[in-house]
Amino acid sequence: MSSVELDAPDGTVGAYLAVPEGDGPWPGVVILHDMLGVSTVMRDTAQMLAAHGYMTIAPDLFSRGKVRCVPGMFRELLGSRRDGATVRDILAAREYLLKDSRNSGKVAVAGFCLGGAFALLTATEGFDVSAPFYPSGRGNYDEMLRGSCPIVASYGQHDPANIGRGPKLERTLTELGVPHDVKTYPGVGHSFANDHSGQALLRVAGLGHDADATSDAWQRIFAFFETHLATDQPTTPTP
């Protein structure tokens, strides 16, 4: 586990890299943080993915300053723009994994909230799987996801930012013929898979961690990864 730097088109981006034990090759995962950045929770998640055999990198999408980055990030999401700095940073993280001789040639993207939205936005950009948790954004899935890689998505029933969006995403992916596994967890809200500090206050706001839903979501994701990141599966072409 180490800190690395990515040479992205818009400047250097810091990142946290977690590598499985052994020699590989391993499939990769680019994991995208929520509004709290590359927190302890995000680093722990990267280490968990590495323990399951996935070479994982968590780029710091706030590397150029949170105040500076966030407005541009939301402009990218609201405009469904794939030509912005955030997407370029994410693709730089993907290329970092692909250039490592220990990578199997397969890379997924996963993310939470803000990062989940970018995991969906970049699902058409050469990744082999996208795994968003409660993605923020407009929910304009029919516009965003033509030509998407397979998607495994997780929502909370009581997430005020995503009311009805789990079923909407599932309908859209079915219509587009994109392989998918979409589940909306009953009784949980936004951020159910992130065990951030201050859980008592978060639960008051309907944002608390739920261990059972989190465990089930990761079981689904790993099963999906095993299918779609296998080396005998065709690689998603880079646009």
C-alpha cells in the first residue's frame, strides 16, 4: 500500500495504490471517492479490494484543491461531459494500472456518491465494469450509457438524492442491452456503504452505514467482477 502520483493531462494527481500479495497478474479497480476525498474509509476499501485480488488505485480528485475542483466536477456531471479534467484524471488512473506489468489487462471503475456519478459517466470510456454506489447527478441514464460497459449498481431505498433511480437505471440498461445487476436496498439511505466517523449524526440525516447492505453489495460486486473481469472476456474498447 503506497502513495503514488499520476501524470494526468491537467497536472499531477495524487493517488493511493493497494496491491494484492504475490506476483499477479490481477485485474484492476479505479475507486472514486465521495465528497470526503481519499479518506481512511476509502483507503480501507482499496485495501479490502486488494485483499480480494484486485490491484486498486484511488485517485485524489481534489488534488488541485477541493474548492477549486468541486464546481468543475459538478459542471461535468450536470452536462454529462466526458472531456473535463475529472474524467481525464480518472482515465489517467486507469492507464496507470494498465501500464503495470502485473495488471491482467482488465480494469473496473467503482465509486461512491460523487465518485459513483463519475463511475457511471466513465462507463463508456474503456472500463470493463462500472460499480457505482448511490451515484449523484442528474439521473439521465438514457443519455449517458449508450455503449456502456457492464454495470453493477447499488442504491438505498431512502436516499433522497436518488428516489426511484435504481429501477430507472435497471430499465435503461435493459433497453440498451447492457449486462447489469442493479439493486435498491430497503430501509437504508445514502452513504450506507461508507462507515465514516460520526455515525450518530449521519443516521439523524438518514445517511448511516448499514453493515448488512454493504456486505451484500460487495458480494454482488465480486460475483459480477469474476464474470466480467475474467481474462477470457473481451476487453471493452477504448473510445
